Amino acid sequence: MKRFVAIGLVVCCVFGLACSRTKMLQKHATKAHIAFKTVRHDFGKVIFGQPAEHDFVFTNTGVDTLIVKEVQSTCGCTIPTWSQEPVAPGEKGVISVSYDTRRSGEFEKGITVFSNADNSAVLLVIAGFVTPNPHKEILGGNKNKIVNDTTAVRTDNVEK
């Protein structure tokens, strides 16, 4: 008799756990989910003043409609744009990011995407190096000259 009671308790526990797990999975499955193809883009070397733009492609892998509510960058030199249209399950969307390359040197900037997805805040990152401007003085009063459009060379020690 005790054996039947013990088996009954085990069956009840297993059934209870299975039901709670199913409810948890159903709760998760009723949301949108934003999945980016990549969350980081390295532009490499960028020529001063030339456009630096990248499209971060995402898919709504959830079962509910995805709405991108807001996209924020860490500074004014990084400008994100996105469609305000809802993204149906299985469909793709794009967050376009442009960086102002009128600043010389290395950069790494974050862009946070806020949505109604279960992963509601996703961080995207852009990075690269902007070559010095050949027409402006840099710190220390040295002038730079562009050689082959990609390499900055100091010209302050060259005889005139």
C-alpha cells in the first residue's frame, strides 16, 4: 500500500513539474524575440570625412509582433535610424547606423535597441579608426599629409 502511495506522489510531482514548465514555455513563446545577425561591426580604417554606415539586420524569431520602440546611441556622433513599422514573426528588420567621421582617431560606440521583445534591450556596437584630416592641425601643432588615401604621414620634419 505504501508503495502505491509513493508511486502516486511521484506521478503527481512529475505531472506538476511538467505543467509548470509548459506554462513557462507558453509564456515565453507568446512574446516577440529580436535576433540580430551580428551585434558588432568594425569599420576598420575609415578616411576622414567619408561616410561610415552599417545596417544591423534582425529577425523576429518570436510568435508575437515585434515593435522597435526606441534606439539610443551613446553620443551625438552616432545616428541610428529604423522603421517604425511592426515586424511580424519570422520577418526581418534593419537598424541603420551612421558615424560622423569628421573626428580623427579610434572609436567604439554603443547603440541600444529597445523593443517589446522578451530581450527588450539589445546593445549594438560599432568601432573603427578614422584617419587624421590632412587639412587640419592635430595636437602638438603637426600637420599631416595623406599618402595613398589611407596612411597619415607626419610632415613637420620635412624641409621646405
